[in-house]
Amino acid sequence: MSYIIALTGGICSGKSVVAKKFSDLSEKVAVIDSDFIARKVTQPGSIALHMITKYFGSGVLFPNGSLNRSMLKKIIFFNLKDKVWLEKLLYPIIRKETQKTINLLLNRSYYVLWVVPLLIENNLQKFADRILVVDVRADIQLNRIINRDKISQQYAKNILFSQVSRQRRLEFADDIIENNNNSDKISADISILHEYYMNIKKNNH
């Protein structure tokens, strides 16, 4: 049975970069990305996208019929009722698809790295064997959001405040990777953790 490591962190903390470095260490490290699954279950023709369009209107779609995620995020960010509705629709679907993917990888991987941005916010930590937090200083995080999304500082701060606090996230961490721009140290830390997770998996057999 695969050992499930939940990898989480705040927006622009570098979760995808860290996940890629883990997967590069071995082809038998399975990476399951919640954002990728969210895109998969809302692709054109899906029941979820039909429901979203019915609720929010066709303004949340691109001309080709695919979901305009940026537009949808802006809508739900300023409307709690819409945010709750969307979460109630999508989370059970995403959770079911995630479990299906994990089941397919159970006997093919050393361990599963499950990338979940809102792990703590959605109380999903119980579905993982271990929690790895990618941590970053707030000032660096803020600059990354502004530069990536081309938004104002205030809007970026609002996004940060909408997530669980850095300290709260760290309280759940079994392991921590600091991503404050030292790529050599990050790579070294990932190699150490990879060996550690491999040993945990072996000892659990």
C-alpha cells in the first residue's frame, strides 16, 4: 500500500516546483495534483462545468467553452455564498477522483505525493499519512503573487488573508521545506526527505 504524503503551502509558496523535484528523483514517486484534478473534473462536457455555468452564467466560460478559472476566482473571492456553493459542488467530486487516482497508483509507487493547496482549510489532513509544508516568508510570498498575477498589493494581501495563517499551517506539519529563494538547500532537503519517506514505506511493510 502506498504511503501518502500531503504536500501543502500557501499561494505562491512553490508547491509545484517542490513536487517536480520529488518526482525527478524517481519515476516511482507518484504526484497527484489537486489543481490538475480540479481542471479535469471541470473540463467541457463535464457535469460539474454544466452546473457551474447554470449557476454563474456563461460569463465564466472562455469562447471555446472551457472554464475561465481566473474569472470564477474573482467572483467567489468577493462573495462567500458563491464560494460555499462552489466548494459543496466540487470538493466531493475532486475527492472521489483523487481517491480513484490514488487507488490506481497503490502498487506502482514508493509513495504518493498529494499536492493540496487548501489541505488545512478543507480539513483533508486526515486522508494523508504525513504532511509536508512548503513554507515561505510573507513578504516574499506577497511579491510572488503580485508579479505572477499582475495584481495590486491590496488584492494580493486579501488573497493571503483568505487562506489559513502561516503559523496555523505549520502546526500541522510533520516536515517543512523552506522556500525562501535558496534552491540548493531546497534540493538537498528534498533528497533527504525522499530517502526518509522511502524508509518509512519499507518499515511499514
